[in-house]
Amino acid sequence: MAQTKAHRKERQVATFIVLMVLWEACSESIQYSVLEETESGTFVANLTKDLGLRMGELAARGAQVVFKGNRQYLQLDPHTYDLLLNEKLDREELCGSSEPCVLPFQVLLENPLKFFRAALQVRDINDNAPKFPAGEMLLKISEITTPGKIFPLKMAQDLDAGSNSLQSYTISSNSHFHVLTRNRSDGRKYPELVLDKALDREEKPELRLTLTALDGGSPPRSGTTEIQIQVLDINDNAPEFTQELYEAQVPENDPLGSLVITVSARDLDAGSFGEVSYALFQVDDVNQHFEINAITGEIRLRKTLDFEEFQSYHVDVEATDGGGLSGKCSIIIKVLDVNDNAPELTVSSLNSPIPENLPEMIVAVFSVSDADSGHNQQVICSIDDNLPFLLRPSVENFYTLVTEGALDRESQAEYNITITVTDLGTPRLKTDHNITVLVSDVNDNAPAFTQTSYTLFVRENNSPALHIGSVSATDRDAGANAQVTYSLLPPQDPQLPLASLVSINADNGQLFALRALDYEALRVLEFGVGAADRGSPALSSQALVRVLVLDANDNSPFVLYPLQNGSAPCTELVPRAAEPGYLVSKVVAVDGDSGQNAWLSYQLLKATEPGLFSVWAHNGEVRTARLLSERDAAKHRLLVLVKDNGEPPLSASVTLHVLLVDGFSQPYLPLPEAAADAAQADPLTVYLVIALASVSSLFLFSVLAFIAVRLCRRNRASWVGGCSVPEGHFPGHLVDVSGTGTLSQSYQYEVCLMGDSGTSEFKFLKPILPYFPPQGIGREMEENPTLPNSFPFG
């Protein structure tokens, strides 16, 4: 609270200092004058020259001419900015009988704010002639009245002022009277008739004179009235008032019928000549506010008084006795001001809308006034303390409404300001004036994305121009400053063909995939998007977009072993003494997809002898399902189906040849299909091949036996049977790059068949680093059907 009071005190001190500086700067007033009834548009002054300004400065600074109230007596020429008369002026209407008739005004300049005080004097012309309230006056005078007696007459009225007003009275030539011109307390001139020679009723019972009122114009104007004088028989005494001048005060808000004052006159005569009646001597537009009781002499209000219209009244009262003689007194009635007028506020300049972010902006210039007087005329202005605006007094009764600091349109775009003007009278009266101020937008807010990063999902093999998602940014500004345009930012990797992969709608931020995406080639696409407004200067922001390509089941399983692409048939040797569950072989396959699309399952689709062999669904191992017997055929053909878990599932099949042998002494037997083909060949060629194969087989068998014995001794008497795979690398399709396939790494393995026990053992030796084959792996496999450092089992 203490800080608030201190802050307000500082503001008051600052306001007082500003007021003093402005008052001193603008204390000199420029005076202009113009004759009343001058035509509208008449040149009054060269304002640019009089104010000492440069050519065009009045227009550049938005000059205005401001009068009190809503009347605009002068105007500025829109081209030359000369001061012109805006309307024909009537001095009597503007100022009445007051002289001089001066209309003060201010010249208001903006950027920076400055006031110049000036005044326009309306000079009178003699456009009104004196006028009597009636065309005839009746005057009753006793024949015994002595010369020198003065008789008051009703005065004429001239609306002009100064030398053009009423100046003198004259009377038509006669031998009994002359006329005097007197000055009243309010400055008006009235006539008095002076008796020069005694009257004789028997000689001349009635006289008629002409009274003329003359003004001081050139040429002079005049007005006349007839005076009818009746000479009465003997009436010794005329009524006399107890006072020649009465004074009274009456508040302007007194009700009708209120007693103002009571006058009293007496007549020393007896009878009807001593009876006195009262009347207002002259009733005109001014005195019609009062009425008098003819018997009691009480003066009461007949019409409501208004201090702002007339501050005082001069009333003449006439007392007349029964014989027609009369006396006169004057009453000065002063009207007391009552605080019955609320203050008035007139806006001279209003700037709305005003731009945000600019401090000390002039919002409005206005003037205040109060028709009352004295303490009742003093006013104070105020606005709500919670508003970011200040009131600063300027010259005389002008104030400026300014912003206290920079405004923020985004916080509040419109202010309803109530200016309260309160006078200091009793009771206090106030006036509220509402001003609506709009705050115009400045581009001070960059667009803001609803998220700092967006994650979008699109399934591979999508159709071109597919809508994959949207980004959205909002701008707190308004109009063009809030219109957002979207764009793709240059990728960090210059090798990334972003423009050929995605596009963005500049108006609404919708993202589109321009071509089909391949999960196996591109799994994640990261790029930046920008949002820029259309303000000046343009502001922008950016966000990150991550497009995750979802895998589709578009790759069939690929069998790595046994090879099927035109290579020599591979036969697995199985001893007849093998126990159930004996590992015959293992089908190795991979899937280029990921997730469940790469989960492979194995199934024995067809077998020469169903029930003899089985395939494990999860690892593709081919094992014996029961004990072998001599009745079982020696040669078997197994068709194994490899199927992924996609929707729909894709599959591949592989054929596996199995040969049942009695131990490992039997030579390699060709497949029936191969034998049939050989039988069809040339007999001589077949014989030569058989002979060469027999000799080679014996030699090879001897060498292999010797090597096998040595190896088995070294490997704890392990016998090598079936298909032995030496050290080497499988093709890269063994590697599931997503980490979810059948094999996460390539492994070297070997199958050892134990001749004495009939059991087999599958050993994983050392891992092989992943190797990704090119897209043409199938073609390369066809060209190189044999794996390096390996040979077919059997």
C-alpha cells in the first residue's frame, strides 16, 4: 500500500511538472478577429506562418483546431492549412451583451504533442436597432407638480455592443419637458423625463410626445415610442418607496413561487389617493422571471433561474396611487450559483487502434469544462488504476490519455476506458465518458508448433502421394502476421533425396509421401519442417519430423541350406541304427522382413515315408521320429515348407534327400533321379564314368578314412558322418538385421554322426560377422552354387 501511494504521488508530481512545462511553453496566446455575419470560408490567418512552422508541418503533425464544447467555429484548409471561418457567426447569440466577445481555442499538434493557445474575437456590427418594449407609454402627472420633477421612463433595448449599442434618448420638441439619459448599474442606459414648466389641466389636459432611442453606429439606428401624458386634478402626494435601491440574493435552484424580496411604498394622501398598488415598471425577456403582488409588494419567482445564463437581474418596480401618481424603485437581484451542472468532457482527438510494443503513445486528447462557477467549476479527472494508461494535464482544461508502457495485443486486444470527471462542488457531480481503444498487431510472435517433434508412421509399399500426417503451428499475432506457411528444411545429410521422398502443403502443413517407401532400404526418415508467418519481417520456427516406415510382409523366406538353385543334390546320410530324435539335418532360412513378418516356422510338407522323420517348427531341425528298421526304404525325399508369420503369410519350400546306411562304409549312392538320367546317357560314357568313379571312390575313401581316424582321435574319437561343413561364411541373409529373425548371427556348425551310438550332435562353433548381400543375391547364387570352403553333404 505504501508503495502504491508513493507511486501515485510520483505520478502526480510528474503530471504537475508536465503541466507547468506545457503551460509555460504555450502561455503566449495568438489573437485573431473577425466581424460577425462574415460568410463561411473567409480567410482568417496563415497559421503556418503565425506558429513559426515549416511548410507542410501542420499536415504532417495532424493539426487540429479545438474549441470548447462541440462547436467548431474555425476550420483548416485541407490543402494550405490556412485558418478559415467555418460558419457565419452572430455575436449577440454567442456573447449577448458581453464585450468583447472572445472565443478561446487551441491548435493541437501531434508527434510530438504540443498546444498553441489562440483566441478569436468576434467584432460587432450595427445590425440591431434600439427597440422599446411597447409602442406607447402612459404617464399621469398632477397639475400641481412643480418643475424639476423627474419621471422615470421605460428604456429601449439594443442587442449590439460597444459603440453600436444604445447611446442616448431624445424627445420631440415641447415646452414642458426634456429628457435625460442615465446609466444603470448593469451598464444599460435608461431615460428620465424632467418637467420644465408647470402643467395646467384646464389649459391642456393631455400631451403626446415622441421618445427616440439612438445607437452609436454609423449610420446610427434608432427606435421610437409614444408618451401619452395625462394631467390630473389635485393629488398632492405621489407614492414613495422606503428605499430607492433594494438588493436581494436568490439561489438558482429555488423553486417557482419562492419569495425573493418585498418592497414597500407609502402615500401621504388620504382616501383613494393614498391607496398604493405595485407593478413591474418594465417587463422584458429578462424580467419575466419575476412577478409582484400588486397589494403586498412581494416579488416571487415566476420562472426558474439559471446562474449560467444570468448572474444578476435589475428590476424596476412602480408604485401607483389612486390618483395616478407613481413612484419607482430599483432592485438588484443576484443569482447564487448552485452545483447543478455536471462536468462535460469533449474528445478532441482519439487514436484507435494503436500499435502494440510502443510506450508513451498518445491515445486521446480531450477537454473538460463545468458550467458552474467558483469551487463548483473545479474538476478532477481519473481512470481505473488497473489500466495501463495515464492521464496527463495539458494546457488549461485539456488532458491527454497516454499508454503507461508498451501494450501487448496478445494479452489484451481491446480496452474499455472510463474517464470520470468529478467537480468539487457540494454535492459532487460527475460525468463518465467511455473510450474504446483497440490495439493493432505488430509481428512480434513467431509461429509455434503444437509439438517440438512429430512421429508419423507409414507402411512400406505405400501408394505415391499418400497423406501420412500433418504438422500444425499457430501464431498469436493477427491478420497477415498470423498466416503461417509451411516448408521442408534442407536435410542435414546432403545425400538424402528428401524432396523426392516427401512434400508438405504450404498452407495447412499436410505431409505426403511422394513415392513408395521400402522398409528394407529405409526404416526411419528424419527431417525438419519450418513454419513462417507473413509479417514484416517474417518470423519462423521449426520442428522435427520422424517418419517410421512400418514393415509389410513383402519378402518370402529365403532358404540358405540346403541349396536349391541348380546345385548338385545334397544327400544326408543317416545310419539305420539312429535313435529316435537323431538330427538328420537342419534347414536354414532367413526373411528380409522384420518383427513377426520374419518369424519363421518349419513344416514337413511331404515325405517318402510319413512318420519316419519330423521337422521342428521353430528351428528347422530334421530328426528321426522313430527307430529305423531294415524294412524302411534306403532313400527318402523330404519336402520342407518354410513359412513366415506375416499377414498374409509367405512361404518357401526345400527338398531334402536322406539316405539310410548301415554305418558309414557304404559308398555314396546317387539319387534315383540322377541314376535314371545316367542310364539314358551314352553307354560307353556311363561305363567310363563308373570305372573312374569306382577307382576315385576307393582312393578317396582311403584318404578320408585315414583323415577321419586322425581327426576323431584328436576330437575325442568323434566320427565324422553325414555332411561336414568346414570353416567358412554363410551368405548374409542369415543375419536378421532387425534382431528379430530366425538367426541373429551366422554361425559355423558341423554335424557329427556317431556310428556306435546312433546319436548326432549339432555344435555351434564361432560367430560370423553379418554380411549383407546385394539385391541380386539370387542371381549370384545361381552363378556360384557352391559355398566357399564347403561341399555337399554325403
